[in-house]
Amino acid sequence: MSTPVDFTRKFVFEQADVRGEFARLHESFRQILEIHQYAPAVGKLIGEFLAASVLLSTTIKFEGRLILQAESSGEIPLIMAECSSDLQVRAIARGAEQATSQEFGSLLRNGRLAITIESDAGQRYQGIVPLGGAGLASCIEHYFENSEQLPTRLWLASDTQRASGLLLQQLPAHLVSDAEARARHWEQLHTLADTVTTGELLELEHERLLTRLFLEDPLKLFPAASAAFACSCSRQRCHDALTAISARELEEILTAQGHISMDCEFCNQRYLFARDDLREPLDTDAAHAVH
Ligand SMILES: [Zn+2]
């Protein structure tokens, strides 16, 4: 069976309590970059956010999505990537039209990263970590460290064509119970992974890459799972958002423009609402005014 163009693939080491995952996005990343004009450094960072969101999303144990969102006072005020439990991805950078820097530390100066997991059933978990200058992977690693989760390392790479990521995570003792041996295995494996180059992450066929990195550490690969660009926006969601606006404001826009237009910034889909479509928010608010 051939590997999908956009995919993520899990593996486990057969002689160490360590798991791994490799993700590569090409087509979905291209589709996302086509929606807006981004400076190359911004597009590249979107790729890293996407690859990381895919790698982290596969740990979700329910139907839902993982969202990586960074806000900063640097050249990128906001950047976010989202991956659902069925591997549908979307991403955006906002307000970064003037970005010229190539440096993570100036693009996302004084930034903070929110890692949010939302279930379709409405549960929400969020962790927040400051963004240092060392890059997205290292910030996510700090998040795992500080939240006392399993030790986790990530390697991310992106150009404006492809985005890739490799993740290693230490598992609870199962094959090896000796603490020293466990620590040694973990150290050895992430030291080997540290030798990966950006070029290899982006271009090398992934099974060859894993063999190159872990030649003497047998690993078992699970089937690849396919990822794709898809937006979760809908006319109903836009309508729901309009109900949060006061009837007076809605009236003002309707009078000025004849309709209300909402564009989804993730996919550019335009939703148009005429006065007749907005009976509910207009009437609800009028009712409030009377009582
Ligand atoms: Zn959309």
C-alpha cells in the first residue's frame, strides 16, 4: 500500500519503551498557503505549526481537535494551526503582512503558545507556555516537561512546499523496568534523532529516514494515516456568531450594506445573510428591549 501524500505514521521501538511518529504535509500545506499571501518566513512557520498540530493531535482519545495558537508582540501577532482527530487540518497567520524577519524570536517576540484540546462534546483543556527564541519544537517540549507529561521531543521542518515533523515520546515502563536502562534508551534515541537534518525531514522517504536514524534499534511501523485540508466553518456557525451581536448593530450594517457578509479566514468561503435570514437575532434582541 502506498503512503498518502499527506500523512502521519506512528511507530514503536521493539526494545525500548519509546514511541515515535512521523508526519509530512504537502498538498494540504499548499492549499493553506494559497488562501492568503504570506511572507516566506511566515508560511514556513505555518508549516511547522501544522506539522506539530498533526503530531500532537494523534494523542487525543476522543472526537475533537487540537489547536496550537500563538500570540505575540512580534511581526506575527497571531498564528494558529488546528488538526482534528480525523486529521483534517487548517491554519492561519493574522496581521503578519509586514513580516520581514526570518528569526523565530522576532516573528513571535514576547509570545505565548496555547495548546488547546477541544472535544466535539464540549470539553476543553488548555495549557499555556511562553515562547522563547529557540523555536516551536523546543516550546512544545517545555510544555510537556512543565505539565509533567511523558518526556517528549519534536523535530519540525518546513519550507513553502512541505512541512514535516518527527516526534519521540518515552512510554511508561513496559518492556524495560530498570530506571537507568530506560533513561539510557531515551537518551540514545533522542540523541540519534538530533542528527536529523531539515533536508532529510522534508525530502527523504520516511522509512529510509527512520532506518538512517535508528539503524540498530528495530522499530515497528503502524499503517500511515492520511491527513487533509478541510475547514470546519459553516453557515450555521456564522449565523450563531451573528446572534452574539446586538440587533441595533445588525440593523446598522443591514441598512448600510443591504446584507451581512462574513468571510471565513481559514478557507475564504463567503457567507451572505439578508435581513430575512436574521429574523432570530433581530427579534430576540427586540424582545429583550421590550421587557
Ligand atoms: Zn472556512
